[in-house]
Amino acid sequence: MATLKSIGTIKLGDTFCFTAEITDKATGDPLTGAESKLRCQGRNYLNGDLIAELTVAETSTPGTYLFSAGTTETWNTVQVLLDIQYTDGDLISSTETFSVQVEGDITHE
């Protein structure tokens, strides 16, 4: 699986997305064709409320997936905790928890 610690800081209203390289734990090989087996959610670190269910898309680079929440316009200015979960039948595996800090936007409509 991927190892991600912190994505850093984003501004409220920005588009939030990131890529992750996912590998097979047993072989270390890039994990391909797993788009439908991956999930990622963003949750408020204070209360665990769901902020976003990210979409997952496989990129043209083997084992690299794009995770996207779209706009953060309705998010709160808070730290968001995320992880990536892989499910294959009875096998469920998750990455370590990682985070992104959401700050207020200065330039906006």
C-alpha cells in the first residue's frame, strides 16, 4: 500500500486531489486494475464527521491512482484525516492515517 503522512495545507474552496502509488504488499509490484477496490474518505479530526468520499481513478502510470474530492468549498477550516482502504473479498487493508490542513481562502469571489 501507499505511505502518506501529510499532504500539507490547502485553501477553502480549492480543488483537492492527490496521487498515490499503490503496491502489492507481498511482492512490492505496482497494484494495477484495483480502482474499484480502493476507497478514500476525509474526516474531521475533531469529531470524525465525514467531509468527503473521494473518487478514485487509475492513471496511465502502473500502480498510480488519482484520488479526488473536487471542490473544498463546503469544507470547514479544520484538519482533515484520510486513509486509503483496499478491499478484495475478505481481505481489507488500509494505509496509515494522513492529513491535510484546510485554511481560509484570502482571494475569493
